[in-house]
Amino acid sequence: MDAEPEVMAYIMDGSVPEPVEHREKLAQRLALDHGPGLGIWSVFPREEPRRFLGWVALHPLPGWDDIEIGWRFASAHWGHGYATEAAGALMHHGLATLSLPRIVAVLQAANQRSRRVCERLGMSDAGPCRAYGGPCVLYVRERP
């Protein structure tokens, strides 16, 4: 999935990672303890539970006091509602089960697909910010 230029276009500098180094970093990230109730979840379709579609995550945003929600899916699975459904379940988990005061998403301003997912999740555009070493747009959803 991360070898697809379309998938990586709005991740960091937009480049496709070098496979061996990426595999090592991914293994470290998956092994990381993000905190109680937080982490990275793989997404599989109900009708084909062995077919990997992508992932969703709920983890501390580096350098911030906030918890970030994120997602990444193989391009073949874009436009089917998987990101909205999976991230929606994770949003509910974070706000209702974990009682987080708010959940944020940071993304590149040009990433219109992820902006629409944020809006479907009930997140509000809170304007520009800096995260992961570059300019981003901050989306926020507060616990009711």
C-alpha cells in the first residue's frame, strides 16, 4: 500500500518510502505502546476478512497534547466508505469509551479526500497548523 505513489502523495514529503527501511519503521510503529485504548487497527472487509484494505489509528500526536485520528487505505479501496466507517468507529471509541476531550486530525491542505472524511466524522476545520515538520490543516472534534 505504501509503495503506491497515489497513497503517499499527501504523507510527509509525498515520496514512496524505501522498502527495507520502511518495513523496519513500520514494525517499530506497530510495536509501540500508544497508551491504553490507543493504537493502530487493520481494516478488512466483512465479506473477505483476509483481504487487507488499510488501517486506522488513534495515537498521541507528536509534539502536541492531543490524540490524533488517522487512516490510510490502498487506492483500490478508495471511494467505498471504508475510511469513514472505520474511522467513525474509532472516533466513537475515543470519545465515548476513552472519554477523550477531543480528537484531532492533521493533513495537508490539498488532501481533499481526507478533508471530506474529516467532515463526515463531524470534525471542524480549525485552520492551519504545523505538525510532522510541515504545514498542515487541523481538524478537531470535541466530546459533546
